Amino acid sequence: MVSQELVVQKILAFLNGEMSERDLVHRAEDAWVELSEGDLDVPNEEAVSETLMYVGAGDQPGFPLTWSALSSLPKAPGCNSASERRGSLTELRFAVFGAGFWAQYQLAGWRELEGARCVAIYNRTPAKAEALARRFGVPAVYADAEELLRRERPDFVDVITSVETHAPLVHLAARHGVPVICQKPMATTLPEAEGMVAACREAGVSFFVHENWRWQTPIRALRRALDSGAIGRPFRARLDFVYSFPVFDNQPFLKELDQFILTDMGSHILDVARFLFGEASSLYCQAQRIHGDIRGEDVVTVVMRMGSATVVCNLSYASPREDERYPQTYAFVEGEKGSAELGPDYCLRVTTAAGTEASRHAPPSYAWANPLYDVVHASIVACNANILSALRGEGQAETTGADNLRTVRLVFASYDSTARDEVVHPG
């Protein structure tokens, strides 16, 4: 006999791999017929009926039988309780799009977390995907992203490809009703980014951007210090990512980019500024090209009004310094009652009338991470954990597509300000 408990039981059996999709669809179709044609007294009959109708259409386009789709159904009885999900569902199945340089670190970061398992990798060059799959024990490889979505029906996808492919892959995931994570920078243009956010919103699909810089251990410590009120209301701040690191030696293709440090590192640092100080009401930017053999800008200064504070962001790949600790981010924040300084080796110094309190906030170290880049690689894990919590319905993600769109607007407002040599007001 059809019952709410039986429907929930079968859905969970399917999601946990104990029942095939075909069996689930057929059982839902039969149960819906029994419910609609029989004279049954079923509690929550309307909700049960709507759930059965959706699941029964699961072999048709537009009705994905993924964990996220089923658990987010407003009429799915028993599947909207976070406590039930934690108790009954052990993991989400996800796919990776891309097998380039950063994919190895992203996959390693996911492996640090319970509740997510990579089941497939897509890459235009199958040999790269196969090598990555062997290394991480991923069972399936595809040279066609849409085929992967049709056959694997993942609970979410993580797009780790070059920026010009982000938009088409995010749109593809949205059409298939699959939640999607995208690496930064989100898109090559502002209209493209706006279109990605709109497409996911209209499809009812969750969209996140893997903006990990704000999740660095020392930056989170700085935010806590500001939130404590120890230095009072901030009125001026400086964020510095200023180095002479030979980034072009390892990645020579960067020399050919028409837009370089603003889209590459500006996406990170401007997002950190938003995380610490809020939204910008005005912006002025100056950009320079110091290396003579590159096409894009390698030195940038952005000045923004953010709430009560004037915030200056300095970016450079052409500035030797004595205390070079690439890729750490330095900061100095002045407040009405004191200052907070984030300096080399993750040291945070908070100075008030009572004196200076110093503390060190080193990041976690993982076996797969490069020790020189622990602060970056560890933040991948923290960012993934926050997004996974949102995917499981257990919390809110900080770096949604809609939120990151505000950072994208700052990046392109900076290019606009530079071109016009004017103060602009980001929309």
C-alpha cells in the first residue's frame, strides 16, 4: 500500500545506490496510479502524489533524480529535514569538469571532506582525465560533458576549466538541473557572468563560485579581529598582494592575456575587500604594465569607498620586497580605537591604547599540498566545506554566484575606471 514512509524509503534507497533509477521510476509510476485510482486514505496524499509524479517522470529531460533536486522538492515528504538527510544520506556524488593544473588540488581538497565522492571526470583531452582518474580512483571518464550528465546524473558538478569555457558549462549544468560550482574568475565579461547567474536562477539550480581566498586562515582571523570591535570603526585600510614572483616562468601563457592581474588576482583581493568591509560605492583604478614582454597589466592600485572606510588594494608581480612571502596577503586596517595588521608568516598584530596583541594564524597543512602554498591550498578545503554544507541543506554558502557577481562587477569597474581615468560607481 502507498504511504509517505514507503515513498521516502524508496527515494533514499535510490540515492544511496540500493535501487536503480529504472526501478525507482517504475515503482513511482505504479504507486501514482494506485494512489490516483484507488480509494485510499493516505496521510499527506497531495504531497505524496506530487512527489510520485515528479519521480515517475525521472527518465525524462527536466526531471533530474539527483540528491539536491529530490531533497529540495517542496512536496517531497520527509526529505526536507536536515537532520534526516544527515542521518540517512552519507554522501553526494559529483563530477569534475576539467583535468588541468588546478583539478588535482580541487579533487584533493574534496577528499578531505566527508559527504562527497567524485564519480566522473570530463575533459576535452581524455588522456588527461584518465590520468587524473587513476590517481584519485575516479571510476568514469568522459570526453563529452553532456553525456556525463545524462549517464551519471551527479548531485553537483565542479567546473575547473579555463575561463572561456565556464559559461557554456554552467549553462549546460543548469539545463540538466544540476547544481554547479565554478572556479574564479567566473566569466570573461560582465554580461556573460550575469547570464550565468540568471540561467541558474531561472532553472532553480544552485550556483556557487569557488572563491577560496577569503577562506584563508589568517584572513578569517583578521575578520574576527575587526568583528570584535577592538579597533573600533575602520576608516582606512590597505590590502597588499605585491611581489616579484616570476609567475610567467611557470605559466608563460599568462604573457599573452590582454587582461591579467585584475582578473587573476584582483578577483581574489577585491573579494577579500568585500568580505572584510562590505560593498563599494565608488572606485578608482590605475593599472600599469611593467614587464615589457607581456600584453596585460601586472601592477594595479584600486581605491574604493566601502561603507565608512577608504580601502586601497595594491596588486603587483613587478615589486621586489624584503619581506616577500608569496602568496600571502598583507593588510593594514586603521580604526577609531586602534589598528590591525596582517603581516608576513601569518602574524596578526592588533594595537590599541592598551598595547599590541600579537598572534599567529598559520593554515592547516595537508600531505598533498605544496608547503610553500599551504595558505592557498588549505583554503580550498574550507571553501569546499562551506559549499558542501549548502548543497546538503545544512547552511548558507558565502560565495554563491549571485554574491560573486558583485566581485566580478568590481573587476570590470576597475578596467572601466582605468580606461576612462575616472571614479566609477559599481552597479
